[in-house]
Amino acid sequence: MPALNRVQLIGNLGKDPESHFTPKGSKVCTFTAAVSRRYKTAEGESKEATDWFNVEAWGHLGEICQEYLKKGRLVFIEGRLQTNRYEHEGETRYFTKVVATQMQMLDRATEKVELEPTEVEPEE
């Protein structure tokens, strides 16, 4: 039987990416993405709501995310949903995240690269 687990998001990073290693030594990069949507109420009033997604990127993609992404950047993320469960004070809790398989930056970096002035020796 065919199955499909795919999600595509366009949103802004909620914080700078963080990287850590699993107990087996694999590197993973995690960050949050905020996706806003607009809608009208029954009274015709325009409203905006934001959905927050936890994203993790593994391997080379995670390294790229760690190096180039910063809080506020607009990105396209494609991946799959993964739900984990854990016990907290005897209660089972569920946590859904996006495991990224593709990332594309949709805006230009806002940081300016400042070059150090260099002294040039006069030629004789």
C-alpha cells in the first residue's frame, strides 16, 4: 500500500540554529520556524495567526543550516513529520517535529561583512 509523509513550509526562523551530537556521534541541527497565515473572521475582520514548527536537519544539510541560517531568515523547508513519545511524571506525551530533507534560503543575508582595512607598503 502506498504511503506519503511530506511537509513543505515557508517561514521565518524563530531562533538561531543549535547543533549537538547524539550518543552515537551523529550531528543534528535544530531550530524553530514560524509560519504565519491570514484569515477573515465571520464579521469580516482580518486576523493573523502563527504556527510554530520544530525542525531538525541531519548530516550535511544540518551543517549548512548551522552555518548560514540565523533568527528571522525566511526559508523553505521540505521534509517529513515525525512524532516521538516520552514519559513525563507518569504521563505519556507526544512531540511532533519536521525532519528536513531540503532547505532553501528565500531572502538575502542581512549581515554585512566588514573588511579589515589593510595597510599597503608604498613601492619604491
